[in-house]
Amino acid sequence: MTAPAPATGNPGDRPHPGHLPTTAKIAYGGDYNPEQWPDDVWDDDHRLFTRAGVDTLTVGVFSWSLTEPTEGAYDFTVLDRILDRAAAEGRRAVLATGTAAVPPWLAKAYPEVNRTDFEGRRHRYGQRHNFCPASPAYRRLSTALAGRLAERYAGHPALLAWHINNEYGGACYCDLCAEDFRGWLRARYGTLDALNDAWWTTFWSHRYTDWDQIEPPSALTEHWRGPDHTAFQGITLDYQRFMTDALLGCFTAEKEAIRAHDPATPVTTNFMGAYRPLDYHRWAPHLDFASWDSYPPLGAPPSRPALGHDLMRGLKDGAPFWLMEQTPSTTACHDVNPLRRPGELRLATWQAIAHGADATLYFQMRASRGACEKYFGAVIGHAGRDDTRVFREVAALGEELTALGDATLGARTPARTALLFDWDSWWALEISDGPSRLVRYPDVVHAYYRAAREAGADVDVVPVTADLTGYDVVLAPVLHLVKGDLADRLEEVARRGGTVLATFLTARCDEHDRAFPTDVPGPLAGLLGIRVDEWDARPEDVVQPVTIGASRHGARLVFEIVQPRGAEPVATYGADFYAGTPAVTRHRFGAGEAWYVATALDQPGVDDVVRRVLARHGLIGPYADRPAVETAHRVTPDGTRLLFLLNHAPEPAPLTAHTDATDLLTGKRIERGAPLTLDPLGVAVLRLQ
């Protein structure tokens, strides 16, 4: 097959906003698999959907073996009934192509469709996400299925959007992928000389003299102790880019097959937030709208799913996204699966809307009787009851969303703070030998995001190619690679009066993960006004004190030894031979400033620094002294300003209204200076006057 060309969505191209499905209110419902149940259960389901205010169903996600039971023999009987029933009930459907899990007959007939894993083992049939993206049989049959579905259902009264595949991910290391990788490299580099230079192959006698000599980086070639330990970061970094593009090629092939019959219905696939294997920025231009599945890590603070929401919103230039999945109660994929407490589902749903969601859907609508998701939370349990706590909460929320109507649809976030998120830097940082494998990209990014959000700032999470002209503050934590014209654009932010904040291990390498042949921090040295010659790394239990003004904070993991070159110290280390040297600096640049944090500060330390930066631009929110109260702004297409207040604490949050407003959920008029109390896990949606 033809090798996938390097995606054009990351270097240089801004994602177009695309178009969202047209709805009269926030779409509400979720994944529905009626093919697992007899007809009388369908009747009960739709009766309960009506009671819960459900208007949108995602169907057909894993239906390949049902719609094509043998090669080329299609049977749409069940899908016909599912969609016709949805239309008859006044509901809309997000129709999936069903290609995320191949049917047994396909794997048996075409063994090369089964993936080869990182250890070099060709898998047999089983599980899902089990296809090789380079398999000609998979490409041919998946696109044929997508095309037949579009041919049959384009124009169906229930069809609201197309949902291609499901939660793309994973990697393959088979011979087909190896050959496609070589083709991808030819398209990217043009010549072996350019490739050898990019990968620094004079190291360890790796200079390639023929494209066929190149092997995928795996446990059998460049790696040891797993995917993060590689002798050549350049080849591993490129393979991760290649696999992103290979899977993207599967998506675009299905989308093209759909577009041959349906030129208008919006197309998406469900992402997974900050998901390491795939660079979603490379995918963004190819989606009509972004959607994602929110399953925060166990015990995560509310800023973790908020970061995921803002990352997804940033994929389409700030356009609203869809929350395609969340659990109504519990997951089943961890060793321990806690239950959402009363009120947590409502709060999580309103948080998604506050950050830009125009749809909030669940996995799943009715619990499966068998297999690995039979204990996964569902709106309707195995007994089909409507008097469970979970169903009552879902129904109450459905009523609330129906009453809200279209008040928030299409609203955008007026953020003046940007956080740069870069998959290349994530990959490069975590496959690097040194300084510390304990530094995890998402954790550092989250720390700075959390600090800004808890200070009351709205934050756009954007790619490094984003237009930065509308932002007063740009946060660039652990931006390990600096590519293209980013350094010039960051300088321009500061030159016109804005503030740029960077951290340790930023601007260390170029796009190929080659160290810059200059002082650290490379192309950002002039902006930051510093030089770093040495850095210390210590185990996680070693805490160095850092003093910022009258405050004392802890720092861990990496301690860069900074020499100011125009910057002024803001904080200093308090121990070891570098005691008294700068741990945080500020450099005046043009009309603005550039800050550098040379170590992994604890969260209070990050909060301290970020609030100093935000305060310079008047970006501290009115409730920044209440860390459990989350705020988020949206502006509707007609200019109406909305403020969402979310209380993440289990006790009431007494506030004082900072402006005149009307609560859209209660209709209550609120005057500036008046008491405003949020219930435990409570929500207010204020239309500002």
C-alpha cells in the first residue's frame, strides 16, 4: 500500500474550526448498543430515554461483525431498525462506522491484519484496536464498510453526525509498517544524508546507506526496558509521528469514503484528552469537530479533566467540542473503580459545558450483560429500573439541560492566557536519557495549568503553531523541543507587553531531538536572559528549599544552575553548592517580561509564580481565594457573557457576587455585592449584565 505522508496538520497549519452538528440544545445521551438486547428491552429503553431527557444516541460503535458477517455480504437489518426507531422517537444518532474492532472472519482470512507488538510478536485474533494500520485488507474493507454505511444512511432523519472508528490508539511493528515507515521517511527527509544528520547516526556507527536498512524502533532493535528507553531518540520520535500519521490515514480514508455519499454531515472520532500515543494536533484539521472521552485518573483534582476539555477545545481554534463519553457512575477498567458520589456527575457535566462542550454523552446507556464492561457504569442497569440513584440524577440533569435550551450553544472562551501543549516535546522528554526519567510531561503541564485556573484565569491549551497575538500570558512548561519560528513568536509576545513563562528542560533540542549547539536555553536564551551550564537531578524524596520573597517552597527532581544574563532573580535555591543561585528569574524584554522556573516547584510554589505573572495583567479572578470554586467564562455568538461557577467542595461555598447577573439555572437575579452561596458540589450559570 502507499505509505502515509507526514501529516500537514502540525507544522504550520492552523486547525480550521470545522462545523458542529446542528442541535437545538446541548445534545444529551450516549453510547447505545441495542443489538445486545431483545425487542422488548428496546421498548423499555426508549421509554426510559424519554424520562431522562435523552435526545442523542451513539450507535454502531462495534457493529462490524453484525453489519458484514462475511466478506462482502452486508446486512443492515439491525442498524435500519435502530436508526428508524430513533427517528420515530424523535431522537438523533451519531452513527459509528464500527471499524475499531475487526470481526473474526477478517482476521482469519487476512492474518496480516493482526498487529505485531513492540516485542515483535504477531498477535492472534482478540480484543479491540487490534488492526494493523498498514494492512491493505483492513484499509480496503474498512473503507468499503464506511462507504456502504454512508450510501445507505446519508439523509436518514436520525443521522446527526458520523463517528469513525473509536478511541484510536496503539502501534504496530510489522513488516508492512516497516515498509510504510521507510516511505514516510523518504517523504519527510528526501535524502539519506538529511535523515542521517537528523538522527545523528554517526553515533554508534548507525549511518544508513540504504532506506531498506532502517528498522522500526522496538524491543528487537533500538530499545531496552520498554518503549521509553531508546538508543536513538530521533528514530523513536519519528516512529511515534509516523504511527500518528498511519492511524490518521485510516481515519481520512474512511472519511473520504463517507464524503463520496454524504458531503455535509459532520464527521468526528472520539479522542482521549492528553493521550500520549497520538498527536491530536496532527489530526485536528481533518475533523469537522473535536470530541473526546473523559475518564480522569483516579483521585485526580478537578483541574485534570478541565485540562482535557481545554486541550480538546484548542484543537479546533477554540470552537466548542463534544463530550462523547463519561461514566454516569463508575468505570470498570481499573483494579479499583470508585463510584461517583451524589452530585459529582452533575458537577462533571457542567464543568464540561463550562469549558466549551456543546454535547454531554455517556458510556453507556444500558449495561452490557457480559464481557469486560458488564460492571461499567450505565444510565440503565441490568434490571432496567428507573428508580436508581444514578438514573434519577441523569434524568434530573436531562431536565435541567432541556430548560437551559440553546443558551450556551456555540459559545467560545475569551481566554487571554495560553498554555502551549506539544506532543513532540512530550515524546522527546520522556524518551530522553537524562537528566531525570521522573519528570513526566503531563504532570508539569498540569501543575502550571492548575495554577492559572485556580487563580481564576481562563486558559486556551493550544499547539506551538497557534497564533499568539491575542494572549497576554503564554505558559510554556517543559517545552523540550523548540521548532520553526516559535522562538520569534514568543519574543513578539513579550516585546508587545505580554509575559512568557518557561520552565526547566525547555528549549533543549530542535525538532529532531538534537541538542542546540549553543548555550541552554538555545533559541530562547535572549528572551529569557539566562544561561544554564549545569543541572542536578536527584531522587524524588530529595527536596531542596526555594525562597520566593517571604515564602518558602519545595523543589524536586531537576535543579538547573542558572547564570543571569540580563534576568533578575525572583527566587533562589536554599541548599547544596548552588544555594543562593536563581531558581526563578524574570527578564524584562521589550514592553513585557519573560520568566524562567529552573526546577520542579511544588504546587504552592507554582501557584506563587503563576499568580505573580497573572497579576501583572489583571488576570486574577474574583474568587481566586476560593481554590475549590472553579470559574469559567464563555461568550455566546450574540455577545452574551456567561460565567460558570462550580463548587468542587463537599460543603457550601459562600461568595459575594462581584457583578450583576442572572442565574440561568434558577432564574434568580443577583446584584453586585450580594451574598451568593453555592451548594456542596453546586453549580451556577450566570448571565452577566
